[in-house]
Amino acid sequence: MTRLLLFNKPFGVLSQFTDRGSPTVRSTLSEFIAVKGVYPAGRLDRDSEGLMLLCDDGRLQARIADPRFKMPKTYLVQVEGDPQEPELERLRQGVRLNDGMTLPADVARIDAPDLWLRDPPIRQRKLIPDSWLTITIREGRNRQVRRMTAAVGLPTLRLVRWSVGEWTVAGIAPGAFELLSNPPGF
């Protein structure tokens, strides 16, 4: 029986169970997840929030995390600035980063989503507007969404992974998880 855990990772938490070698104490998954035998299927940066998938099945873990399967990952992204169609189109076409061209992304402007409060809150600037986007990618390079938005002149302020494939963080509070047995589709 395969177990899949949908975890809403809070800001500031490492996407691993231990933090070896750090001179400062940092939060890890072990503070939130006491389920034995599950392992992260992919990563989510310490300064990002939202859906992390953990499972106990190596094939499912590879299917989720391996870029060759091109599993869609959707992010809610708060950016600094007022995105116009040329910037959005560049993201949709793919962006050249220092490690090569990204695949095209699905991108749309959205109203500010009704999300949980972030601790610490995002810094607000009076004279610089911010906006929200949904960005769906099908690869998983290191800090990819942040690097993509920066490359088109829209630095990321807040990054929330909303879904991976058919799984979503909707209805799961930060720091909480939902455990699925024998998830559909695998």
C-alpha cells in the first residue's frame, strides 16, 4: 500500500528531515511530520511555501520528482512590479537562465489570492506596486521560478507552490499534512 503525504510547508522550513552542519538551528520536516518511512519527492526552497509531496514508494517518488516526466507544478507568485504582456509572454515562451533555456510556462495575472498569513510578512513598499501571477512549470531547476521572474524584471516577493500534478495544498493549513493511501493515478 503506497502512502502519499501532502504537506503545506511553512516559510523558513527546510525540505529535509535533518539539518547537519549548520551553525544555526533551522526548522526541518521532522518538526511537523512524525510519519516513518516517507521521503520528499522533490524540493521546495526554505524561503518558499506550499505543497510538498512525501511518499514511501520509490517509483512514485521518481514519477513526481524526475524532470523527464514533466509533472506540472503550479505556483502562486507575488512579484514586485506591474507585469505587462511582454514580460508575461517571455515567461510563456521560456527564459534564458545561466543554466540554459527553460521550457515554456503557463502564466497568468491573478487577483491577490486568499492565502494564510506569512511569518514574517512580505515587506511592503509604498512606491513600488506588487502583483500576483500563477506560473506552471514542467521542470524543476534550482530556484527556477524566482530566477525566471527576475530574468524578466519582476523579482519574486512570495512563492507558494499550489499544486503538483493533480494534488493541491487547498484546505491544508501551514505546517499540517494530509495522508493518502494508494493515491489515484499510480
